[in-house]
Amino acid sequence: MSQMKAKFGRVAVLMGGASAEREISLMSGQGVLQALLSKGVDAHAFDPAERDLSELKREGFQRCFIALHGRFGEDGTVQGALELLGIPYTGSGVMASSIAIDKVMTKRVWMAEGLPTPRYHLLRRGSYTRQQVIAIPDELGLPVIVKPAREGSSIGVAKVAGYSEMKDAVEQAAALDADVLCEQFISGDEVTCPVLGSGDGARALPVIRIVAPEGNYDYQNKYFTDDTQYLVPCGLPAGEEQAIQAMVLKAYQVLGCRGWARADVMIDARTRKPYLLEINTSPGMTGHSLVPMSAKAAGISYPDLCVELLQLAALDYPAPNQSTV
């Protein structure tokens, strides 16, 4: 038996799933699977949309690499099931996953901890009036960002430039989620920063600056075009990158994240103040994905990154005789 097989045992790479991000998850999962196999890990694909999670226990899987995105993948539900099965998994635990998937709850925690995030207004599907919708640009200014509170990959996100567009944008987001987040737009540099590790051992990786066509970093420009530029080194003024890394690390720790995550940040062009937008606790691992790109800039290859994340697989509540590493 190879050293890796002895160390990790039989590993399931969870991919696909039932969320709106299924297509991206399959791309991520295949990348992770091939990387782990290349390092000698006994890794196998497992799609929870096609197989019951109880089969993981029956088939003797000893660890899970979660390459699922969105609902039923990074929202604490799969994490809870794996806790019950007693199978260590990559990434954040139940509570951090369920908070981080909800952009409004995440903002509330960050604001309570004194971390900067854009001003916002929450609308609940079925209980808002036309007057409330029209009043939001007066409160937050124009343009306004409107998005579902619990979707990822820019799904359902609209940048509203005028009052007349508000109704359609809110309805579009409300079709995807009961909670609609209307957020102050920050004009300036868009950056992202991954974090690896847990607790005091967590570390921020190099910041990536994102330059999208016409400033529109949407689903298409994230995954299916080569027009978006990703700058690493990010080229920010001296001190700014370190300040963003420190802020993102704190944002990760106060939510109780572990394993890995990636936070998105906007830097106000006028004041140079950074604002936290959201944190992704199961980031993409596709050919276009940003965590592998940042890790590479830090000298960590894609296969080594996958092995490090697998090494960090853990349970929130390990059995007394169960190792968490």
C-alpha cells in the first residue's frame, strides 16, 4: 500500500450535488480527483445527487473532500450529515458553513466584530412593498447591487443603475431565495484573498486583483471566458495587500472557518478603504479558479494544495478515539 493510501485511507471526492452550481462543482471535483490520484491517494468520485450519503459509510470511505458548491454542499447540510456518519471532511464545520453561505448573517457577524462591509438593506420575499423597493436607492445610493442572500458564483446578481430597474432585479433575486440582499455599490478595485489552515495556524495567501470586461465579473466571465484578467502579484500599493490579508484572516477566524476559504473584497477607489463582500467556504477548484492560482503564486502546486486540504479534513465533534488529522 502506498504511503498516501495508508495515511488517508479511502477518500470520496464529493462533487455535483443538487445546487445551481452543479456544473461548476463537477469541474472542481474532477480537478481535485485527478490531482489526488496523481499523488497516490485512493480517491473516488461521489455525487450526492445520484447516491445516498449513507453509502459513504457502507463503502468504507474514511475521508471526504468536499468539492460541492452552493446549497446542500457548503451550507452546513452535508457537513452535518458527515458529522453524523463520523467521516472527517475538508473545509469549515456545520456552523461556519451555514453562516457563511448566508451573506446577510455573515455581514452581521463581521459588523459586530468591527470589520468593514458595504451598507445593506434586507428584503424578504412576499413581505416587501413597491415603496420599500423604490426607496432603497435613496438609502444606499446608485448603483445598487441586488442579489439572493444564499447563492454563489454571481447567480442572480444584478447591478441596478436606476430606479426603474429595481423591481425586476429584486424579483429575479427573490425567485432564487426568500431573502434578497440590496447592497451599497463600492466602486474601485475588486480583489480576492484565500485563507488556508485552522485556528492560529491559518494563513492568508497572496491577494489576486480581478479585472473583468467592463467591470462585470459575472457567472460567464468567472467561468467561461478568457477575457477576465487575474493579477497576482496584485500590484496594489505597498501595505495594502498586507492590510487586506490581515482583514480577511480575521474575517475567516471570527466566523469559525477552518480548512480553507476565499474572501471577496472591494477597495473604494477614492478612499482606498477595503470592504468585505462575502466569504466562500468551498471555493472553486476549476482551471479558472482563484485559490489554486493564489496558491501557485505562494509556491504551492495544485496537487500539493489538494493534499494539504485533505490533510486538514476534520470533524467538529470527533469521537474520543477518532483522529482529526
